[in-house]
Amino acid sequence: MIDGVRIKQLKVMPDERGYVMEILRCDDDIYEKFGQTYITACYPGVIKGWHYHKVQTDHFTCIIGMVKVVLYDDRDGSPTRGEANEFFMGEKNNILLKIPRGVLHGFKAIGNETAVIVNVPTEPYNRENPDEYRVPYDSKDIPYDWDIKMG
């Protein structure tokens, strides 16, 4: 796994009224600090990536549908530089994924419905100077193919 990436298995607690699922707590060992909380939606067939942050750490969980989240480590000096990781998360695999600053990441909805991700980054979004650095999803500098792997 890419250096600094962490996974927290999330537990759904159902009863006759519905269910609750905690995502991130301040006493979790995966927790750094709170910046804000937001959701992002991804339509089927759309790839949202690549991007990275120089300051913030992201904490992704998919609450509706399923997504494939892909990470690529291009950080200078990282012991896992050049590695890619895939994570399938959502209704069939409730996890929280910690994405360290500097790690390229992107995602796409898998299946036929819109997927919704909740992100709890460590920093609030700075509209005047966004900590958002983009790389095209099909960049030849990243050895990753977003197509479905059949077989």
C-alpha cells in the first residue's frame, strides 16, 4: 500500500428504525484534524481525476453507489513512489480511505447509478488560492488504465 494511506473499516449499526454508520471520529487513530465536510457526486462512466493537494489530507467514504478510487504515488522521496492502489468502496464495502497530501487520486462510479462520496479534508477549501493540482485522467506520466479489467 502507498506510504501514508490508511483504511478504516466502517461498521453499519442497524435496528428497526434504520441504521447509523460513523465515518470519522476525533479519537480515531486515522484522524489528523478537521477542515470541512463536503460531498461530491460522480455519474456513471465519468472519471474524476487526477488531482492532488500540497497541504490537505483527504478522507473519502462513498455513501451512495460504488466507486473505484485510484491512488498514485508520485511524491519525491516516498518509499512507495511509482505505486498505484485501487480501492472499491461504497454500499458493498463501507470503508474510510485516508489519502495523504501529495498522492494523486481520482475515482469513477462503477455500476449504473450516480455515486456520492463524503470527504472530510484536513483543511477548508480556499476559494482564492485552492490547494488543488490537476493532471489529466489519461496522462501518459501515470501508468494506469481506467478501463474495466475483464476476465
